[in-house]
Amino acid sequence: MKNVLYIVNFFLEKIFKVNRAKDIMINSDKFDTSNLNLGNTFIVNEDINVKKFISKIVDEKLTIVVVDKKGQTKGYINKNQINKYYGKKRTT
């Protein structure tokens, strides 16, 4: 039964293009963290939908820190990633 649910969820995500944070993040080893501090970051779980935090990037100009369930940093999302994934019209 779990396998059937997994397959159904997989196809629903592909059809409706549910974008999770881990789908568009830059891996932590490839991201320049020299300009980051606590005041310009926002932490989200890797499975959260991008639509729930995209305004943090666009309006508040924050960098998103993507973490797993254990709290380990997996990657980062900034305005450049949103531009690449959604196009410039989303961030202007």
C-alpha cells in the first residue's frame, strides 16, 4: 500500500509541478556563505513548498537556508535561484 501511495504522490507532483525547497536549492558546498548572517536568512525544511516562502526572498530579500529533518543544512536558495527556476517576472 505504501508503494502505491508513493507512486501516486510522485505522479501528482510531476503533473502539478509541486516545487519543494530541495528541488531548487544550491547545494551547501557550492554556495558562497561569506555574506550570510542571521539577519538575512530564513530557515525552511527541505520538503516545504516554494510558494510558502518565495515572498521572503522577493519582498524581504532574504536567503533561504534549506535544512533536513535533523536540522543539517542541505543547501541555499536566493533570488538568483528563483530567477533561474521561475524567470525574472516572478522577482521584479
